[in-house]
Amino acid sequence: MDAEFRIGILRRDGWSCQRPDCLTAGRGGRKLEIHHRYRPGRIDTPANCITLCSACHADVHNHPERSYEDGLLIRSSGELPTVAWLPPDPDVGRSLPKFSSLDPFK
């Protein structure tokens, strides 16, 4: 993954884990990782990538059925939206992330 792309995803996601029920919320020193929602081929697009802390990233892959239900994993590239992932709105609280056509790299 290109470093500039990775920084763009982290910046778009507010440098925080995007799992609504983050396992380490409120605890500092978490390692942030870029998660591919559709894993085969690891497609590096804004719609396919989100920021997760290392604990949540491991949990997503250790519990795939729940992760598919939550939208943190998808079964085919055809399920990828054509728009970019947006983090939860901080004014509304931790809700499931939504999508937008905004370019996170500008």
C-alpha cells in the first residue's frame, strides 16, 4: 500500500478506529492499521479501506461472520460502493459509518 494512500485513509478517518464498538476506545497508544473490507486482491480504494486499531482488526478477522453482518468485511468486490467511506459523525455519537462521494484525499 502506498504511504500517501495510507495517510489519506488515516486522515479521512480522523486518525481513529472506525469500529463503532471499538475494543480499546478511550485507551491511548493503540496501533492503527488499514483494513481491507474485501480481502482478495487487497483492492486499495477509499471505499474498500478503513482504519481499525490492531485489537479490532484482529477481532474482525477472528470473527468473520459477525464482521460480514457489521459491514466490516464484504464477500465480493461487487458489494463495494462507488463512493468513499466516512467515519461516524461525532455529533451523533458512535453509529455505523456511512458513505459519501467526497474525496478524502483533498
